[in-house]
Amino acid sequence: MAGFAISYDSASLAVAIASLIASVAAALIARSALSQAEQVAERDKRDWQQRKWFDLYFKATEAYDFLDYFQKTYGSPGEPTWGTNEWQQDWNKLMFKIREAHSMAVVFPKDAAIDALFAATAVFKNQEEAASPERLQSILDATEGLRSKSLVDASILTTAPGGTADKKSNDKLFGKYQELVFLLLGFVLTTVIGGAVGARFQQRSWTHEHLVQVCETARDTRTKGVAKLSDLMDTRLLRMRQLAWKLESAHSIAEVDHERLSAFALIVE
């Protein structure tokens, strides 16, 4: 029993150690996953901001390019092309592109680049302002401010040694070998330790089941022995009573001796 108790304590200790290791590994994995999730969320946020600024920059650039085309095509108000049907159609297109840029910029939070865009593309007091070089330059300056907001992160295109990729690798608990370490750790926990603990409990279960079978076999054997002994005692008691009854009714000793020998023969049988 003492050896069995020691084995049981050893198995419990092994299970506790395995549980502790699994808990530590789970905590490390969760920490790494949280760190990576935060990095991904921050990167997605930066990408989303860059895309929104780029979309606005693209619309402002379209307005600038069309105003530049408008000035080069129709010149100043004194030109013969000024006021023609084609001029009117392009004028409407110019106003439409400026309104598109305004509709996107109006939902942005207050920013100096947004204020500069609104100031450069404000409603024209008269149509002659479409031929103003100063108006064209102010829109160009405003688009330049938007461009600086929508620049693509250099780390997306190039990664220098010690750059963002190396920094993310250094942020990991085991560096660039973190995935390999977690894979090996999971293998050790699930295959080696899990297999050893499972085999130990399987052996204990088999030993207990075998002990139960032995006890049941011994119990059945003893039960059959007791039942047989009880039958023999009942038979002996019956024969003794029969002898006693015969003694009470016998007429001679010879008759009793004959009856006793007959009863003894039956008992022996």
C-alpha cells in the first residue's frame, strides 16, 4: 500500500507540474498573441488613415489637374473660346470636381491641411477666377499639404536592417524563433508529458481493474465453499435428527445399532 501511495503522489505531482507548464505556456502564447494583435490593429489604423488622406488627396489633385487643363485650354476671359458651349461644359465639370473634394473634406476633423484646401477651392466670386494663376497655385499648395498626410510608410516598400521587421521580431519573446519554440513546446506538452501521464493513469486503471477481478474471483470461491459447507451441515443435522427419532421409537439395541450404521453410511456419503 505504501508503494501504491508513493506512486499516486508521484503521478499527482507530475500532473501538477504539467499543468503549471501548460499554464505558463498558455500565458506566454496569449501575451505574444496580444502583442501581435495590438501591432496588427495599429498597422491597420495607420493604413486606414493613410488611405483616407490619399483618397482626399486624389480628389483634390483631380480638381487641380482639371483647373490647369481649363486654364491652358481656354486662357483668359478675352479669348474667343471663353464662353463657348465647350467652355460651359468644362466649367461645370470643374465645379463638380471641386464639390467632390469638398464633400470628402467636410467629414474630416479640423486640420490645417483641410483648412488650406477649403480656402484654395472656395466658391469663385466670378468666372474670371478660373483663369487666375494664383488660384491654381493655392490649390497646388493645398494638395501638397494633403500629400504629406497620405505618404506611404517606407517600411511597407523597403525594410532596412534593424528596421520595422527586425523590431517586430525583437518584440517577440523568443525573437524570430518564437513560432518554432511554441511548436516544440506544444509537442512536448501534448505528446511527451501528455503521453507519459496518460500511460501512467492507464496503468493505474488496469492495475485497479485486475485487483477488482482477483477480489471478485476469491469472493466467488469462498461463497461456493461456504454454500457447500452449509449443505453438508444441514445434511448431517437431518441425519442426526433421524437417528434421534429412531432411538425414541426403537424396541431393541440391535435395531438402534443397525439404524446408527445406516445413518453413518448416509452421512459419509
